[in-house]
Amino acid sequence: MIAKISVIRKIPTGDAGCSNLSSIASNGNKLWACKVSSDNTEAIIYHCPDISSASPILEPYPIVANLLGHASGMTCNSNYLLIGCKQPPGSKDKYICRIPIKAIPTGKYGSYKVLTNSLNVKPGAIASYKPYQVIIRNSQESTVMEDGFDEFWILKFTVDSSDKVTAVTHTDTFYTYMPGYRDIEEYQDIYYDKTKKLLFVIYNVNFSRTKNQILIYDLSVADGQHSGRTCYKKDEAVTVDFSEDAQYSKYEVESATLDANRYLILACNIEGKGVSDAIVRVTNRKW
């Protein structure tokens, strides 16, 4: 399906040169977005109280320094905003930031790091799965597996009486298969819809910087095995393609979520003459 796009809100480059709209998450029509600087050292989280509004408000919170990395993924889980803080190669720590939603306006998140060093996984793309459980894409690199199978882990958080994480456990692994995987340039975020058990996986394709695919997998129906693990094949695909539009030198879909009306909402990193990053809605399909 070729997506028809409607812009909800543009987000120009803000303070500290945060030019890259990296991820979004939502709870109903409430939405959070993150922009990071080109060197991934500073970040700004924005909050939109109602993305269904005709003129949605987008409130920036304080700048966060040297913590969120590229903020490659974001999701809401059990009254927390979780951010996959993908760090540069060679970084000492690998972690997720699990921030109480009520604490987001403070901009002080250093005490909310959940380390994943013991699992040897670098969290980036992340999606809420069940209470205190998330799906992450298991990758140490930015490219997909050469055999076309992409690996995902389910992580479970064990918490104490104050709801602080005391342990992170890798409880399951599954794979997806990507047709045309040799055309994949880079993977982006993921989103899981618990209502229909659909996994949305975002890729930039054809090395064009302006063409994207969101592959959708039905996790209620397994389609074989890979390396002894459950495997799923794509149910459908959504294409966001601006490769023929000279206005854009870059139009990368970075992250996705569904709004309360089950429209697909996308975070887009955009470059070109007179344009800026934007949160957009796919208008020609409901999920």
C-alpha cells in the first residue's frame, strides 16, 4: 500500500541543534516525541496532549545531555516512557531509560537507566508488549541480517515494591522474514499493537534516503521456524516514498505508533528546501 500522508505537526530544529526527530510514542491521543543532536549528545522530549486536535500543541521539555544517545526507539509501558538509548560503538553501558510519565517534564532522567549489559544487547528499536515486558530488535549494527531474517527479543522487567527495576530477563526470541531484504538501507523503530497482535517494523530502502517501508507482521500466526525459533512472514506493507519529489533530499520514517482512532502516526526526519521534521498521519488506512 502506498501511504497518503497528512502533516500533524512540523518540528523545526530546536535548542542545542537537536535536528533529528528520532522516535515517538503514544497513549491514546497523547504523544511524546524526541529530537536529538547530530552527535547524539543532547536531546529534547516533546509532549502533545492531543494529536487529534486541529491545532495540536507540542510542548518541549528541558534539554537532556549525554544520556539518551540516538533515542532510536520509544514506547509507553505501565505508566512509563521507555527509550532505547542506542549508544555509539565502544560505549561502556547499554541501557534503556524507563522514565515515569509524571517525571518527563523535569528533564532529569539519569536515575532511570535500566542496564542491559549482562544480556549483551544494545537497545534501540523498542515496543511495549505486555505489562513490564517489551520487544526489542536485537542488533549490534545498523543493517539487517544478510539472510533476510531479523531477530527480536522479549525482555521482562522484575521490579521491587517501589516499582524500580531489579532485573531484566530475556524470556523469548522470534524472527521475521523480510522479502527484498537486500534493498534495505537501514532499520528504524518498531511498534506493537496489542489489540490485533501486529508488529510494525520500519526500514529505509533502496539507499535513496527518501523511500521507506513499514512491514507489518501478524504475531498471532506463526509461519515456520528459523534457527529453531518461531518465525513470521509479513502480513502487509506500507510504503512512504518521496523519491520522485525534488523538494526532499531526505524523508526517512524513524518511528511509528497508532492513535486512538487506529491511524498510523509516523515520525519523519526530513531535509530539503523550506522543510522540517514532522509528525504525520497515514490517512488512507485504519488498523
